[in-house]
Amino acid sequence: MNVCGIIAEYDPFHKGHERHLRLAREMTGADFIVCVMSGSFTQRGVPALLPARARADMALRCGADVVLQLPYAFSVREAEYFALGGAAILNALGCVTHLSFGSETDDLSLLQAAARLLEAPDEAMESAIQAGLAKGLSYAAAQGQAVAKRLKVPVDTLDAPNTALALSYLRALIRLDSKIIPVPVLRETDYHAGELDALPSASAVRSAILRGNWAGVRNAVPKAALPVLEKSVREGICPPNGLDTILLHKLLFATPEEIAQWPAISEGLEMRILKAAETAVSREALIDAVKTRRYTRGRISRALCHGIMGVTKADLPALPASARILGFRESARFLLRQMQKHTQKSGFSLYARPAKEETAILDCRADDLWRVTAGLPRGETYRQQPVIVDAASR
């Protein structure tokens, strides 16, 4: 039995995601596809526009068989740990044979060579990275330049967004000593593209939803997923600036010592944040004032998200100990039972009800914060059962 894993955010699920699911199934001969998906907050350090349950429902209606939640402690992290968290969950299930991911290059031998260098850099590689840091580059940029030079390829071959994440997935498989087979799928559109073309970016779809451009949205989202999306938007979404007031209030009373304990804060970055907070009137303005070549928008955004959540460096585990079942198709009950049998033996917790799971504290807090920001009552997360999609829904 072939089971293909995919790690994603699906905020929201669109036709590009549908294409990836279809190609992943074809390329791996998968009997089932298991998606590990971010919960209420994304890797960018902002709340997802749509609730996790709705995004899981959309994916299940368009090609996924099981959707699990990537814990907050890994979903709001730099690419290395985002990928490690997702890959570790797939590896813990005991049945996943392949991991498929999008990339701007599908040259697997090149990607694996780069991943091996990044995971086990030699002295020359370390020296090249330090030289990049001395020029004021972020660590990721310095790494990217060093690897590209070593492999004799243009820098932009490996630093495109999906390729960079692909390298993190491959590094995660190496670190886990996993037998899962990597399968890249060539991405044919720009990750940051703002247009709603045939295979749109998630950011373009989010922008269209926020503008009320429903003609564009309906063209970008698979027909099977559209009713779920429309219902979710009617019930309440979390706007990108929804946490601005909470953040500025947090910084009004935070001490440098407290901020220094937030993940991704080092080298006096806490003082730079507090100084910028004196004049910033929004989260975006604050990030603009704080960011440098070394401290990227993503890093600062994630640190601020952790601050709002009350998360410290000590709260982030090395590997996930559990994953929530967000939803599944009726036809995948057999697979779900196999996964649960395996995880019960290994000690990994695969749970459906957050209220009964000790490792779900951060995720429940994130869900409650998301719901308050979306203008919805909190506490619903604790009672929600997994989404179950029948065969007729695809």
C-alpha cells in the first residue's frame, strides 16, 4: 500500500493545491493521501484567514484522504522546523511511503545534494556561511549563497520559496533517518503572484476574498471546495490586521527580559522591537521598522506571534509528540485505524478531541485567540469532532 504525505497550509485551498494532490497521487501510485496542515496560525506568523476545520474540509473534498494538524509549536516556525514537524508526524504514522512537495525545480538529485550540504556542512561550507553573515545577510540567505556556490548553480535556483522549503523537507528526512521517499512536483506559477490565473497563489486568493472579488475566487477555487469556503467566510474569518491592537497592547507592558524569551529573539532584537513600538501604529509598520537584511520579516513576524501567544523558547519541543485528526474520508477509515494502532504502540498521540489531550494546550490557545480575533465565541475547539466526508462529496 502506497501512502503519500503532503505538508501544507491550504489558506485557502485552491486549484493549484488540487493539481498538486492529483499529480502526487499519480506520481506515487498512492492509495491514500495524508495531509499535515497548519492550524490557526501559519508559518508567516499570522492567523490563517480561514479556520483549520474548514480548510481541512476543502482538502478532503478535493483529493486528500486524511488531514492532520501540524501543532502550533511547528507551524509558526522557520522553514527548517516547520518541515521537521510535518515530516516527523508523517514518519510517526508508520504507513507513509512518500512525501510530495512543490518546488520551482524538480531536479531531485540537485535538491538532495543541497540538502546533504545544509544538514552536514563541512569546514569550507561553514566559512562561506560566516562570510555571508559578515556581509549582513540573514542566516538563510548566507546558507543559500554558500550552497549555490558549492554546487555551481545560480543562487536563484535554490532560493525560490518552494525550493527552499523542499530543501527543508529533505533535510528533515535525513535528520529523522526516514525511509519515506521524496517526490518533488514542479511548481509552474509564482508563489507570490497577485493575479488570479488558472493556478493562483494562496495570497492572491486571500486578497480576492478580502476585496470581495467573488468572481475571481470562484474561478480560483475547485467547485467541490467552494461551498465550504463561502460558508466559512459568512461565519467569520480572521483578517490580517486582526491582532494589531493585541500586539501593541502586549508591547506596551512587556519588558526587555520578557521579550528576550520569545522564540527567534536574540542579539538585542528585543530592544529594537520596543523602540519601534513607541511609534508604530500597526503590526506591519512595526515589522517595517524592525526588519534588516539579517532579521527578516518572517522571523520578526513569528517572534511577535509567539509574544502574543505567550510562548517562550522553552515551550518549543524538539519533535512533535502528537497530532490532531482534523478530518478524513469515509473510505480512509481503514488507513486511520492502521495509523492509530501504530502510534499507540510507539507512544505518539493521534487524537480527535483536544479537550482530552495534554499536548494540545498551545493549539487550543491558538484556536481560542483565532476565534476571538474573528469575532467568534471561544471554546468551540474543545468540542469539535473531526470532519468526515463521504464518498459522494468528491
